[in-house]
Amino acid sequence: MPNNYFQFKEFKVTQQSAAMKVTTEGCLFGAWVADYLSVSKNNRPSPFYCLDIGAGTGLLSLMVAQKNEDVFIDAIELVPETAEEARQNVTESKWSEMIRVSTDDVLKFRHECNKQYDFIFSNPPFFEKDLVSIHQARNIAMHSVALNLEELLNSVNMLLSPFGTCAVLIPAVRAKQFIEMAANVGLFVLYTLTIMQTEKHDAFRVFYILVREATLPQMSEMFIKIENQYSPSFKKLLKDYYLNL
């Protein structure tokens, strides 16, 4: 049974109500996004506005805020109980003034929002047409029930500033489809990080950085574990977050 909370070095994520608990790939994605923003901070406007679509427990927003204390994040979550839990996690953190959590459907939010964002990140529902759970909240979190990838990309296109950037976590089996769908709305791959559990496993997740201008993407890959130990590249990204690194 999953723990009701996950303790990081600088914050705690309570996850009792959340359908989707903290996962290794979610943590890795959050660290990767935070690192990307941190190393590119000299090229961004001030203030710098971010949007977390499908915030869940607030994990990604908290990880981004830890490394980027000059950003402002709107975190939207569809499920009210999960949004309230994210709000609690943010309130109890050091970065409560940087992150605003709201209960929102992005399909409605995109029409009501009066601003565009410099950076958008999302770990979206993605098991479209796969086995569906009997639990509706988990269906929303894990499956494209409330938001499919096409709707997500259309939302990003509407909410992203002209020179903005977007980061998305996608299952490897849907990577090719996702790239094609993104190009159809004018979003193109800048960076790709392909994730494998070990050297013996096939890719299971892909992280993307998307921009509005077509360019030759930079591609890399990462193993989570090598010889039953966290890989050096994994440790480098997670060392400021995980207690045991």
C-alpha cells in the first residue's frame, strides 16, 4: 500500500487523496524540468510565469520552485480533492507565495485565462484506450478520460506565449504520435530525454521540451538503474530532492 506522504529533502508531499501517487518517473521529470529552467534563467523575462497542467499533488510545481525562486506558477488540477491536497502541500512548503493552486479544467481555463505563460509543464493522463480502472479519479489521472493529448496540445498552444516553452512527459509507445500531433498545432521538439528502467529494458517514458519554431532536436537517454543501483545521471538530477541520495 502506498504511503500517504512522500518526504523530500526540502518539502513533503501528502498524497492521501490523490489518485496518482508520487512515482519515480514523475520525480525524474520534475527534476529535469527544474534543471532545464535553472540553467536557462539568463534568457527569460521577469516576471516569469509558469503553468502546471494537471498538478496532482503539486509535486512538479514544488520541484520547479525549489530550483527557480524567481518564477510564479499557476497549478491547475481537475479533481477537487486532489487540488485541495496540492494546495495543502504548497501551503506547508517554503514556496507558498510562488505557487497558486486552483481547481480547474484546462479546457475551460484556456478560454477564461487573461494571460499567456512563458513555460508550461505537464505530466498528463496518457493510457488512452488501455485497461480502465473502476475508480473514476484514477481514470482521470491515468487515462485520457478528461483530457486527451490533442486537447492538451491545443490548450498549450492557446496558453503559451509566442516565445514560450513547454515540457511534457509521454509514454514511449505514444512518442511518435505525440510528435506528429504537436507539429500539427505548431509545437516542435527542442530536447528529448528517453527513459529506460535499466540497460536490459526498452524505453518506457520520453520527456520533451517543445518550442514554437522548428529546429533540430537534441536527443539523449537515461537509465534509472545500472547494476541494481541508481545511475549517475539519475543521481545527479535527484540528489537535491531525494533523502537517500
